[in-house]
Amino acid sequence: MMKWIFGIMTVMGIAVFIARGDGAGALNALVKGGESAVELSISLAGAYMLWMGIMKIADEAGLINKLAKLMKKPLRLVMPDAGDAAAPVTLNLAANFFGLGNAATPFGIEAMKKLDRGDGRASNDMAMFIALNSSAIELLPTSVIAVRTACCSASPYDVVLPTFIASVAAALAAIISCRLLGRVFK
């Protein structure tokens, strides 16, 4: 679906440039956009590779299982039937905590597979996980900091505290909403 939306936006943008008689401007915008996308991808790649490497080392050292055991009781408060999904849920939330949304995706997929009851309907734990994943408490918004740094921001770290406060508020709202809606729609 997104490819269609971006495709339509691109075609409309080119059409506006051409309607204004600025075909060269359309070409320049396309080239500049591609260049910016590559620069941004390269600047983000370093942060992602660092944290994915740390996660891999932590997994091979057994720290992931220890973290999952440590988080089992607190996780049980919000997701009582998580069971063996505790480890991927914990990894997903940890990756989001450090601002690595893309690094969290494989853990999120694994968690959803383990939370699936097989009846084609989302369980309360699946809904809670989606809500927690979407609201994600974020201590270090790595991606945002990387983008701000790539754009030569004078103070790229100014977003850390506001992001943390907003993400905690969002997570609390998500938990409360899931609990209330879980009781209403059993």
C-alpha cells in the first residue's frame, strides 16, 4: 500500500513541476532526494550495526536469557500469558528502549508468532504487545539523534528528555487502554 502512496506522491510532484514549466527542477529534486536518502541511510547504518552487534554478543553470552528471566515477573503484570514469548518481547522492548525500532522488528515478529493462539484472533497479550511496541518507552532516541546529527543540528541530544517523558506517558496510556478494552471486549 505504501508503495502506491509514495508512487502517487512522486507522480503528483513531477506533474506540478512540469505544470509550472520547471522540468529541470523536477529532475534536480529527484536527484537531491536520492542523495539525501543515501546519506541518511549511511548515517543510520552505523548506529544500527552497533546495537545489532551488541544484541548478538549479548545473545551469545547468555545475557538475553538472563534479561528475559529478570523481566518475566514485571512482564507478567502486563502480559500474564506471555510464556515462552517473554524473551523476544523483552528484546523487542529493549531495542525500542534504545531507539532502534528497525532492530526491534525481528524480535517483534518472533514474539507475535509465540503469542499466537492459532485461532486467527488476537489475544489480549498480543494486543498489549502491539500497544507496548507502538508506544515504546524510549530512553535514547538513537535514530532521531542520528538524523539531527546528519542535519548538522547544534544540539542533537536535546530531544532525549522530552522523548523519554512522552514515551513513558504513551506506554502508560497504552497499558491502561489495553486493560480497559480487554475487559470490555473479551
